[in-house]
Amino acid sequence: MKYALSLPQRQSMRRIFLPVPIYLKSLKFFIAVGQTLMKIFSRLKQVPKWFQLTGVLSLGLLLTMSQPIDALEKDKGNLLDKKRALFNRLKKLSLKELGEVRFYNPEATSAARKTQRLLDTPSALFVLSQEDIHRAGISSIPEALRLIPGVQVARVYANRWAISARGLNGLMSSKLLVMIDGRTVYTPYTASVFWEVQDVLIEDIDRIEVIRGPGASLWGANAVNGIINIITKTAEQTQGNLVTTHLGVGEEQAVLGVRHGGAMKKGHYRVYGKFYEHDSFVDAVGQQTDDNWQMKRFGFRTDWHLTKRDNLSLQGDVYDGFEKQTNFFALDVPRIANHHIYLKGFNLLTRWKRKLTQGDMIFQSYYDFAERDNTGLFKEKRGTYDLDFQHRWPSSDRFEYIWGLGFRYIHEQFQNYTPIVDLDPHKRQDRLFSAFVQAEFLLQPQRWKMIVGSKFEHNDYTGFEYQPTARLLWTPHERHSAWMAISRAVRTPSRYDATNKTNVLQGQIRVKNSGNPDFRSEVLRAYELGYRFTPSDQFFLDTALFYNDYEKLRTFELKEFQPYPPTLITKLENQMTGEVYGLEMAAHWQATKDWRWVATYSYTDVQLHILPSSQNIFKEIEEGDTPHHQAVLRSLLSLPHHLTFDTVLYYVDNVPSQNTPHYTRFDVRLGWQPSPNLELSLGARNLFDNQHPEFGVGLSGNVDIPGEVRRAFYLHMDYRF
């Protein structure tokens, strides 16, 4: 394919690199915008001047560009003429050239509860496709999240991860909403996610949508720092049979998955099974940390097209397994080595969608049961019923409304065997009522769009909560879009916050901590700016700036010190504020039809401040749980003879509070598809280093013997028939 610029491409370049005289005419407008933005940023606390200036220049320059673009295009005719010109250009291309036209603008549903393109989304959204996951050699959901900018992923043990978005990371990270096909998977015990039990057949994932920043106006409490939505393929997309195996040394010992998909009257179905076994990690001196784990999982999905307007889906999973740990700091009992945790659970989800003359309605319900038996320590059982309804109504060409109602009922049963961990009361039922409404206005077609909305909830801990947002999208050109957002979100209390009684060791000090029935919701006010730019079919750039202002953050307040044995008596309260600000970038470049590059970078800075009356003992640990810099560089190369060669380079800055140094990780994969039905791949992870830690000793989970990620090699096979 020739690389000389065509006439339309040269015209696009002229639109992008505008003449200097036109910029000078807009200087007055730019200065006015800059002064207004500087006043806004000057009110934000503890933000460096470079960050203020970057935000001012970014948005001010984008707003300024609206005048010259209009000036250049005012005589080019209406939108219909442009579409005709594009159609005529496409008609001249051969089938081969037509297949090479790539305009990176994926679809997503999580940002607006409807399907929309990335360039039309006023949120910091990143979409990870099945191809991205497959060609990176990913075998678990947490490892796939490393590829996403602004998401912090650290492996603590072989079976545990610390995952967050935009800072405040930890083993019990509590400000991230995670869903699988719209089903919420966080645990109300700690408001965190047990990632080792969140799994599907990786080959059945269609995409992973990640929103960095609050999405609480649509999805509710705990969608504070971000949303992760794992979306699987429909049953129609997974017809036939699949056998997938993954054998390795250093990490996964064995992964075996089988799936069968078939057709039935008015619909399709699939069933699958998966077995997963992971080896133990090693510590700094090479000794095994006894944290190996094993999991068995079975599931199904059915999709019916009942009528031309009605679609019905039913899906479910059941799992059973165990994991080992040697990480509990026991009080007045010996340390527990080779400790087994037995895990089991199931879920069932149904979704009905009806297309209306204008808009659509969706009703979803699910039940989720989970049991964790920490042998000799405690046992937890939890059942969750959830109902969700939404109605989307485009009332005119310029106005669209979406509203919904929700109800969730959770019943929990807790039984402790030692004084290490306890909850009071042991049995509890919680109810959550919610409603949301959001309006979308086209202020100027093809140019300006505004979104305003809020979610309203009532929970049994803090009562009524509101979580509004206001977003503005500006599209000066079909290849440019800029957006800004102001949002409020809350993280409601967990059972740990309100009712826990723990007795653990932190280093050589005993800590007796108790929950607080008066614990309040943590509050976030977020300010975001974003810009997306695709100068050609081969290149795409996505940037976002954010400033998060927190209040009522959780603190461990010292109430008493007992000298012998050294014991701290603490209680959970809300006596800390904080600011987190940063920058996120993602670039996609289709260098040739066979070679694609993806680069991401994120900068995050966390600053926490305790109130004058506070005696929080862990402020420095929480403040330093997040690396400042993260970067990922991916290369996806298709070679002759049905070969693919893919590499991923990761860089993660040091984590000060965890005594974890920075590390560079290099993964490589060679794939071969000798026939349409068979694909083989050979890969290596962490090729540059024999082993390295990613998270260490600290408050976030009371890590006793942190594991270290080892160099690993694997052989993977996918066979379809």
C-alpha cells in the first residue's frame, strides 16, 4: 500500500495544522478562556503550577481551535456533501485497500448505559479488546488490567492483587466498581474485590471497558475512582466447540478450558468449563510463600430473540476451589502456615431488553452467592439479590433522557473461630434503594453536547446519598473531541468500617481495631479534562487530566496505647482529606497493515491531610501506596506464514510505603496458526528479571511474607471445531 498522502489526507492535515494568522485572530478569545480556567484551577488546593498550566493550555487551545476550523470549512458545503465525498473516496478503493482502512473509534456501553463511540464519550474511557487480551498472552482478568492507563495493578501473592484506578491502591482497595456483564462483584465485607474468584473463560471476553474517574451518577456508590466492566460475547458469537490449554512454569501450572455453543429455536446457547491451577510465589530469598491456588468453574449463557423487539438473556456460573496463604498476624495464637481458604459460589443473571418506537427498556436481575471458609479463622456466607431497570427515551433530535430504578438486598452470615477477626453482629441484612436520571442535550449538532444527571440512593449505613455529574463534549471536527466533567461520588461504609473487631500484628506492635457504627461515606469531588485526536486512519491519541478532591476519608484513630505488650487501640473514623491529581495518555498507531503499536502513560500524585483533631497512625502508608509513573508499550506484529510476534514492555515506579522498588517487565509471545482451527503460542513473562516484588509490607492487607513475581514461560493452544 502506498504511503503518499491523498488529497483528502492533505486536506485533513491542513485542518490540523492551522495557519498562524488564524490563530492570532483568536488570541483574544484564548486569553479570555485561559483567565477563566486559571481562576478555576487556582481554587483547587495543593495543585502544582505545571498541572494548572497544562490544564489551562489544553482546554484553552482546544476551545480556540473552534473558530479557525469553522473558518476553513465554511465554504466546503454541508454535511451531506462531505458524506458524498467520503463515499466517492471509498468507492475508488480496492477490496484489499478497503480492509486496510482503520479508524480507531471503538464502541462502549459503560459510560452512558447505551452504545456510543469513543470519540462521542465525555469520560476517561479505555476499551481493551479480545485481540489485545489474546495477543498479550493474558490468562486472568487482573493481569489484563495492567494494559490500561491510570489503573494500578500489583501482585501481592500468587492469588491476590492490589488494584485501583487513579491512586489510593491497596489489597482492600475500596473505591472501584467492578462488574461482569453488568453484575456487581465487589464484597460488602470490605467494599473491595476478591479477584481470584472473578473469572470467565478468557476467550469468551468480548472487551473490557474501563472508566477512570467517577461514574456514580449512573452506577451508584463505590463507582468513585473508576469502573471496570468485563463484557462477554453473546452466545451467537461463540458457536461451535473450543478446547484451550495453557501450560507454564513460574506462574500458571495449568489452565484447561472447554466450551460448546449451539443453536436452538429463536436463539443460541453456550456452556463452558474451566480448570485453573497456579504455583506458589517465592519471597526475596527464593523460599516458596505457600500461596498456590486452584479453581474449577462451570457456566452457561443463552440468548433468545423472542420477537423483533424483545431479546432475553440468561447466564450463570458456579465455582469451587481453594487457596493457600501464610499471611495472618495472629494475636495470642501461633502464626498459621499453609493456611487453606476454601471458596465456592454461584450466580444467575437474567436480562430482558425491549426496543421501543423511541428508545428502549432494559430489566436485569441477578442472584449471587459466595462462601469463604478461612479454616481455623472465620467463615463468611453472603447472598445478594439485585434488580435494575432503565428506560432510554430520545424525546427529540436534540434531547435524550435515561432514567432507572434499582433495589439490592444482601444477607450475610459470619462465624469466627479466633479473636483475630470478628464482626458484630454475626448476621446482617442490608437494603439499597436507588434511582437515577440523566439528560443529554445537543446544544449544537455535530459540535456541542451537554450531559447532566444524578443518582440517588438510600442505604442502611448512612441513609440518603446523592451523586451528580455535569459533562460537556465539544467536537470541532469529526476527528477531534474534547470534554470536561465535574462529578460527586461517595464510597459507602462496608461491614469492616462499621462493625469489625480485629486483633493483628503490625510489625512488632499489636493493633486492636474496631469499627464505627457512625462511620460516614467517603466523598469525592472530581474535575476532569480530556482530548481525543485521530489525524489519520492509522493514529489515535487520547489524553485526560484529573483532579480529585476527597473528604471524610477513613482513618485509624489511636485511642489508647498499652506499653506491655506494646498494643495500639484504634477506631475507624473519617478524619482525613486528600487530593489526587494526574495525567493519562494512550496512543494507538497502525504503522502498517500488519504492525500495530499501543503506548500508554499515567502520572498520579496522592496528597493526604489529617484533620487537627486526628491521631491517624497510617496516613503515610496510605499516601505512598501508589506509584507516580506507569507506562506500557505494546507491539503487535503479524508475520508471513500465519505467524504473530507480540511484545509488551511495562514500567512501574517505586511504591514508597511498601518498600517496593521500581521495576521493568518485558513479555514476549510468538503465535502460529497452521490451520483455521488451530493456534499455538509460546511466550515468556518478566523476561528481564528473575523475580521482583510489586507490593510489600504495609497497612493494605497486613502482608506478612509478600510474594515476588517470577520469570515465567508458557505454551498455549486454542483448538476450534
